[in-house]
Amino acid sequence: MNQLFLNLMKHWQALNARDQGVVLLGVMVAVPMLLYLAIWQPISTAQSKALEAERAMAQQLNEVRQLAAQLRTRPASSGAASSTQRLAPLPAIEAAAREFALTGALKRREAESGNGVRVVFESASADALLRMLESLALKHGLQVTAAQIDPLSPGRVNAQISLKSDTL
């Protein structure tokens, strides 16, 4: 390293004053440009992408909250089929998963005591999942009792949902 510095000093001293001025001007232009391109610009780009992703997720969260509020305020009996046409919880979930193209995402279904069922979805469309839950509530009287929904990417989620029939 020392030898490199000595060689640079030797070349610098061999330059005339005009050439030294040109080299200094080049260094004064190149150093800030390199700092900008190597440090500032990548940070700025990453920050812009993060803010855009945050806005998209906030919008998606707002939509999910609006749909959840609609599901909570809608009476279970409105538009629901009569109890004689309702399917048992597991067949109802199977039929709804087919109807909303979620059969590939439906990974596990387990009957629980008290006319309940627990289902697991992987990489499911969030919109289709919410529409399916609404359909299950309206057509079959299945209400969500517990849910864990983890976002994967915009519009895709992993979900573990417990449902219970409102009729015994």
C-alpha cells in the first residue's frame, strides 16, 4: 500500500501544473458522483420501493377491514338458505373451495367438537378466501370463531381458520 502511494506521488510530481489542475478537477467531479451512485442512489431506490410496498399493504389491509366490517354487520340469516338445504361443515367447505377456486390452496381440514371445523390454506387468494367465508356464513351458517391470516405477497395469504355452525 505504501509503495502504491509513493508511485502515485512520483507520477503526480512528474505532471506539470496545468495537468495537475485537470486531474484535481476530475477527482472533484468523480468522487461525489461515485458517492452518489454507490451509496445515495441505491438507498433512495430501496426507500421508494419500501414506501410503495407499504402503501399497497395499507390499502390491502383497509380493504380487508372493510370486508370484515361488512361480514360482521350483515345478519347471518339474510340470503341464507333454509337449514334443511345447508350442508354439514366439512362438505360445505369442500363445495365452497371448489366454487371459489381454492381447492389447491386448501391443505388441511379437520372436524372439531361442537359442529366446528378447522381449515388451513396455503398461498390462497385473499379476495377469494374472503368471498368464500362470506358464502359459508350466508349459505351454510358457518361463522369464523378464530383466524390467523399471514400475508405472503400482495393478494396472497396463508390462513388457519376455525369455523362453527350456528345450528347444532
